[in-house]
Amino acid sequence: MMLHGANIYKYARELDCEPNEIIDFSSNINCYQPELAFNIPSAAIVKYADTNYTALKNTIAKEYKIDAKEVALFNGATAGIYALMDSIRAKNVYLYAPLYGEYQKAALKSKKNIYKINRIEDIDTEVEEKSIVVFVNPSTPEGSYYELDELFLEWKKKKCTIILDESFIEFEGHKSLRKQIQDYKKLYIIQSFSKFYTCAGVRVGAIFTHKKNIGKITPPLWNISSLDAEFLQKRLSDAAFKRSALEMHKEQKQQLQNILKSSNIFDQIVESDANFILVHTPNAAELFEHLLAHKILVRTCGSFDYLSDEWLRFAVKDTNAQQQLKRILLAFS
């Protein structure tokens, strides 16, 4: 069972090839990946970083239209998830599933009581007062965006601690609930920068929350390298990157949708508001092996609640990768 995407190193060993020989459709990283022109100042290596990462927080605050005092930085969004679960005293956690599997692991590690809500079929299921609710929006693995205003009001009435993961929200410009953190102190927004800003190897993630919460979740000193902070600050400030990324995403996603549809392999292709597409076929296991034999890796979804390995997820990639996918899919059908 595939617990995460992007495990190209494992499959490269199985195929006896180099990882860069595999076309990785399992990894939902932005397909716009320009060559880097990144000069590393010697001070970024020699000196200790600013323990508060002031410049980076100011850049993030400007980009996401919040206050820099509402930003906590972590060595990746996943590290932030674990730290946040540890910091919240409430014991009951409601996971709107399917969702990113590390939320359940973090809740278990923090000795929480876990309850799951099938958000696809039973999204209006009642939750207990003063519990923790976790919702990924746009969701994974199918990329659905939810208008959460009504549900958000219900959670607030019950004084729930609300964890919203908006790590894929940049791709199609949907409404964020970030501005609500000033009015509702029990709201936490998880923000990964890896996905849209094409930097999974740069380990920086954030939690956006009311400034009074920041001290409770502040990580250890220098938990982010100076190089990671320097890179992300420049990438976030690059308006040309964002414009080109959005244009390419739109074009490549439409291309991928057309390829999947024209293959006539899938009996269901789920409409997505993110940079990946979920599909269903009873022949998913055979298709996975067929693609892998041609050094194309896709994400199986049997590890997600309420799904099975008959579901596969394809991340949006560049034209060259997607044309190779098209050729291999035609050979299967």
C-alpha cells in the first residue's frame, strides 16, 4: 500500500534505475519548475539565522495578506501538524476524511481520540463541543474545494478548535479563511509552500493563527536552515514565477484531463480544484504495474479512508511527461 506519493527512490531500486529516470505523477508538486538562478550569500552559511525569521515572516505576511505576528514557521508543514496536535489540550479529534494521513498519525502520537467523518457522503455529521476538527481544503486525494462558511459557523458555535489545511489553495485562487484568524482564536491554518512554489526539498511550512496562539506553538530555535529561508523568501517575492506557474497549471491540467478522458480506461474522473486528478478503474492494479514498467509512477489511493486501490491519482506535469503518459496509456487500452 502506498502511504505517500513521491517515493521514487523505492521504485527506482525495484526497477534498477536512477530516480530521475522515473516520471513521477505521484508527487503533487507544481509542474512549473524553472531553472534556478539562486546565489547563496556567504552570510547565510557562516552566520546564525535570525531566530525569529523576521524577513521571511514579513514576506509571507505580505503574500498571504495577514500579520507577520500571526505566522509560526516549521521545518515543513508536517512538522507543524505534529507540533500543533501536541499543543492542543482537547482530546477528541474529528478528521474529515479522506485526508492527508499524517493528521491521524499526529493525533495518535498526541494520544487523541480519533473520530472520522466521511466528508464525501456525510459532511453534516455532528461533532462534539470543544473538540478538534481537521479539514483539508482543497481536499486530498481528489482536489475538491468546499465552501465552508456554514460548516465554519457550526464549528464556532460548538467552540471547536479548527484546523484547516489550505496547502493547495493557490492553484485556482479559491477563497481562503485566513482572515477569520483575527476573529476566532481557535482557528489554525496549515500552509505548505512545497506544492505551489515547487520546492519540496526546501523544508518550510507555516501555521497561521491568532497572534496570542503563536507562543504556544513556537518551535525550537533555528528549526529552519538559513538557506531554506533565503530561497523561500526570494521565491515568494517572485511575481513572475506566480504568473507563469498559474498559466502553466491551467494549460497542463486541461491537457492531463483530455489525456485521461481520451484513454477510455477510467469509468470515473473526478473534477479537481487542485493540481492532481483522481480517477477510478477496476483495472487500477494492472494499470499501475503497466505504467511502472515504463518508469511512470502514479499514486495508488487504497491508504485513504473510504477509497480503495481501484482509485489512482495523477499529478499535473509538463507536456513532455504527459505525452509519454498518453502513449503508455494507449498501449494499455
